[in-house]
Amino acid sequence: MVGISRILKAGGRLLFDPKFQDTVTTSIAASKKTLGYKNLHKQIGDAFVKADKATVNTPFFSNMKTSLTSLGPDIKNSWQAAKGIGAKSKAVVGQLGKRMPLLGVLLTAAIELPNIFSAFKDEGLVGGVLETGKSTVRLAGATAGFAIGQALIPIPLVGGLIGGFVGDWVMSKIVGKSHSEKKAEAQAEIEQQSQISQQFNNPYLQGVQPFQQGTNINYAQPTMTPQQLMSLNQMLYSGGFGNPMDQDFMAMTSGINKLNYMC
């Protein structure tokens, strides 16, 4: 129970404690500067352990409140302290970058609320709790990815956003599609089946249904062999039946056969 409790607390700090996130990024950046990309997985693991120890006695909700309320003053002070537009802009982006994981978590949580409510409504308590867990795992993956990406790609916000996207993608492959995604796919399949049904029930398409359904159609088969047809052709045009025009009712009634004799 102690281990599970500590994991949950570490997960809470990862999501809501800016100090935890900043410690992870700073630790990875420092170790990468010394070791490069050697044993990168160990560097990342050590950074999370170090962040957990640094914040173990700190209430993360208090840190979250401090981070949010100090955003405005910190941006103002950074802007005034920096010299030049480029430096001022970098300072502002840096302050936003420190809080971006927390802001991203709060924004994503707000977006995920309809999905969680829908899971509770459609699948009951168990389904809702499972969907809440899936959303939390994806949020944690995105947040961890942001902290790692910011350290590996030291470009303000860019590295973090790339890392956050990768982290969310990896976690989505592990936990599977969300309830909203499954529901949308099911609705799309129902609409597709409805369209197909309407096409088959349309009287104007009745004539082409056998072809669409792959129905076998029996065509009339020839009753004479090629040799018999060739023999008949030779008899017809060699005089065996007389003048072909004489055998043609239309030719006889129109007088074309008489013209043929005159030529």
C-alpha cells in the first residue's frame, strides 16, 4: 500500500506540481550535458527520482496555486529585467514554458470532462472510472513527455510540445482509444450501413443490384460449334442457298434484290 500511495502521489506531482516538472527538465538537461545521450533511459529515470525526492514534503496543490498566481508577476519582472526585444520575448516564453505542462493538463482535463461524463452515462460507474484512469494516464504521459522533450530539445516550448505529443501518443497506444473515439466510430459505421441499405432499397437502383451483389447471370450459350458456323457461312455465300438477298424478306419487299441482279 505504501508503494501504491507513493506512485499516486508522484503521479499527482507530475501532473500538478510545476516544481516537480521543472526539476525533471533541469536534471535531464544537466546530465545530458555531461553524458550526452549515453544511458538516456537511466538519466530520465534518475531525473524523476530526484524530482520526487525534491518535492516529497511539498504539497503539490500549494505549488500549483503558487505557480498560477505568480505567472503574471514573473512575466512582468522577466520582461523588465531583459534587455532588447529578443531577450524580453525569450524571457516571457521561458516563464510560459515552465508552466506549460500545468496549463496543458488543466486545458486537457477540461476537454476530457465531456468524454468522462459520457462514459459514466453510457457504461455506468465501472466504465466511467476506467475512462477516468485512461484519461489520467494519457495526461501523465503527455506531461512527462513535455518535461523530457524540453530537456532534450532546448528550444522554448518546441521541445516540450513535441515531447508532449509523443508521450500522449505512446500512452494512447497502451490504454487504447477513448470512449468518445469508440462512440464516434460506432456512429460512423451505423451511418455507413444506413447509406448502403438506402442504396439497395432505392427502386432506381434495382436494375444494378445483381451486379453490385455479385449475382451470377446465366447468358444464352451458342448451340453450334465454330466448324458448323463456318460451314453454314460458306454455304450461304457460295450459292448453296442461292442469292443471300433472295432469302432476305426486307430485300425482297424493297426490291433491293432486283437491283442486285441489274448490277
